[in-house]
Amino acid sequence: MVVHTVTELQTVIRPPQPSRNARVRLLLTRVATPVVVVLVLVGLLLWVASLPLDSIEQRTLNWGYISLRIREHLGLTLVASALVAVLAIPAGILLSRTRNRVLRGAVLGLANIGQATPAIGVIILLAIVWQTGYLTALVALVIYSFLPVLRNTLAGIEQVDEKIVEAATGMGMTRNQVLFRIELPLAVPVILAGLRTALVFCVGVATVATFINAGGLGDMIVNGLKLQRFPVLITGAVFVACIALLIDWVAGLAEDVLRPRGT
């Protein structure tokens, strides 16, 4: 088969369109997550309101304190994820361009070490050799979440069919044109999946940022443990879980919207 245009190149691997039942199931899946999160939060609110809270619990379980912790948590998560995207995607593209196995192995090895090391270990080590606070927690989150985006970028580009690349080259495209017009568009779903994973990682790991005075919902969890105030502990844990679910849901919607047609 002779391929004449970029559109036809992408059409070669176009999967069949989902059936009506599949679209209905997908819609129900998309609606289920926010509904479940709202029900859980309403149930948490009703449960906390029914408890006889002491003075310590009242200072923590109020909207002013909780909203501040949520803003700190989201700020740390989103900034770290943005930095990971800015750093890891270009690194993955560069690795896909090189044939140096030593360089590739070294970069992937360092990224693997960053993720294999326990999150609390990365944060505490950075705090010991550097400083405590927001910036240290941010660097630790970037290190810990770097690998999924790097690996998915590399895998997404390398999974593009070599015949499509050869056809594009035969049409007279340069290497950069093949990269930006063929390989990257076809790799977008895999790259977005890596970013989605990194976002969820950041939400969970950001809870341990409290140990170096970086704020976040980890403050509530640690305070609940130290002071034996289980309503505070459960509230912090539930909010972290709900934020992770909502961010994963939003990332899934973005993945569907940004996914190129035909992939």
C-alpha cells in the first residue's frame, strides 16, 4: 500500500470506532468517580458533625484550616507535575534520538533509583544535605515522579511503526518533521498516561512533605496520629484519597480530549 499524506500515515493504525454500548460504559465510568467522591465527602462531613469534638479537634476540623492544607497540597502537586512534564518529556525525546546504550542506560538507571527509593527517604535525605521547606519537597517530588513520564515518552516514540517512519522519510520529511508531525502525535496517548501516573504519585508523596515543614494534608494525618485524634487522621486521609481520585479523573478526561484522532 502506498501512503501519500501525513493523514494517511496516521490512518494506517486507526482502530475501529467504539460501539454505542462501549461509549455508554465509558460515560458511566467518567461520571462514577466524581459522584463517589462527593458521596464520600458528604458522608465524612455528616460523620464529623455528629461527633463531640474537643478543642484540639475543633482547631483542626474547620474549613479555614482544611482549605489551607488543600491549597498547599495541590500547589505542591501541580507545580511538581508541571516541572516533571517540562523536564522528562524532552529528556525522553532526546533519549529516543540517541543510539548510545550507555547513556540511555545511565539516565534510565538514575530515574529508576529516584523512584525505587522510598519517598520519605528521598525527602529526608534532601532535607539533611540541603534545607527543609517547600522547595526541598518540590525537588523530591520531581525526582520521585520523573521516571513514569520519561519511560512513557521513550516507549511512546519507539512504539511507532517503523514502516510509517520510513514512509514519511520517503516523502521527503526531515527527522524533525517526522518527530513532530508523526512520532509525537502518535505517542501522545502513552505520554499522557505517564503524566497521569506522575500526578497521582505526586498527590500521595506530597503527604510526607509535612515531615520537612512543607505543609499539605500530611499535617492533618501526622497531627491525628501524634495526638491520637482519629477524626483528624481520618479526615486528612480521606481528603488525600479524594484529591487523588479527582486528579486521576481530570487527567483521564484530558487524556481523552488531547488524544489525537485516529490513535
